[in-house]
Amino acid sequence: MFRGFYQLTSAMLSHGRRLDVIANNMTNISTAGYKTERYTDSTAFKEVMLSRVGNKDKVNSTELGQISYILAPDQQYTDYTQGSLEETELPLDFAIEGDGFFAIEWNGQVAYTRAGSFNLDEEGYLVLPGQGRVLDDNRQPIQMPTDNIYVDQDGGIYTMENRNLIATLGIFAFQDNGALERNDHGLFTGGQPQESQGYVIHHKMVERSNSNMVHEMVSMMSAQRAIQSAAEVSRIYDQVITKDTTELGRL
């Protein structure tokens, strides 16, 4: 009977972690370029063989089957599906349709993002606010003399007046997005980047988060009910065990 406590407690911890992931998705529902995190179903952790033995002679046991005492988290992964595009009419907003990420110079390394709402810093460099400078197709910071620009579908940035090429946005893709890791700032690092071929740049637009509020709300209610159910059964377990120790122990 006591092993039920292990299963119920681990279930509450697992669903609690699921709630954390859902809450993060809901918090970032309005964050440009945000990619939803998913939490896969939990799995049993290290199954052991359950056997039946006699009251006195415990030598000749009978194997009954496998059982697990703990419900463990399986996997947390990122959903990289395309978010919807939203028109902003801001001259330094860009959206990627298709495969690829913008490259950002971040803490001495290159990080990647789908968020394309940029600004110019004091030196005229194109930056992702609070993160770092945006890189071109040669992985060099993009410096712009003006924000009065024309941008083609390949990410080429031109001055509006005489259409002189300023720079080309660096758009990089990965053979396996699963190799990427999201840091605390929402940027992706790792993997083996290469120049993307299957994309279109939309100027004065941003990609919205691919989180779906209705889906997240349903998932949240499901996880909350699972936690409540496990807590209620744990309470019943406690009452039964208390009765065993106080009443049956007298016999």
C-alpha cells in the first residue's frame, strides 16, 4: 500500500512541472517569435519485478510482473511550427516565413531567434533590444545609416532613396532543431548552423507566438485536475493507513 504514495507524489510533481511549462507558454503568448514548449507524457521510472512470497518460506517466490514506484518526466521539447505574421508598419520589423533564424551577437557568441522586432543603437547598429546586435549573412553586425529602408524577400536591406545595398540579413537554419537549447533570454544556441535556402523575409511585419491560448487553457485545467485527483487519493491513503495503525494494530 505504501508504494501508492510514491506514485501519487511523483505524479503531482510531474504535473506540477507540466503546469510550469504551460504557464511559460501563456506568459509569452504575445512575445514575437516565441516558440511553444511541449511536455510529453510521463513515463515509469526504473521498473522492478513484483513477486509473491510465502508468509514463512520466502525461498520459492512467484514473479507477478513489472511495476514502477515513481512516475518520471519523459521529455520537454520546443514546437518550431510557423507562427502567424502580423503587420506592424515599423521600418525595423522583420518576419521570417519558412525555415531559419535571425543571428544575434550575444555575450561573445552567436545566438538565434525568430523575433524580428529590431531597433538601432546609438552607433547605428541593428539590435534586438536587450540582447545584442543583429548579424548579416557573413555573421557581421549590421550598421545602418538610416531606418528609411527597402527590404527584399531575401533579406537584402537597401536605402530607400537610391537603393544602395546596406547589408543582407543573416538567416540560418539547422538540420536538426532538436539540437538547439533555449537560454534564459529566450534565444537559441548550439547546433550546426548553415545559411537557409527556404525562407521569405516580410518587411514591417513580425511573427507572432505559435502558442494557442485555448489549447494552453485546456492543458492547464487538465493538469490541475490531475494534481487535485492525486492529492485527494493521497489523503484517502493517509486515512486508511492511519486506521490500520490505530485500530488493526490493537488486534
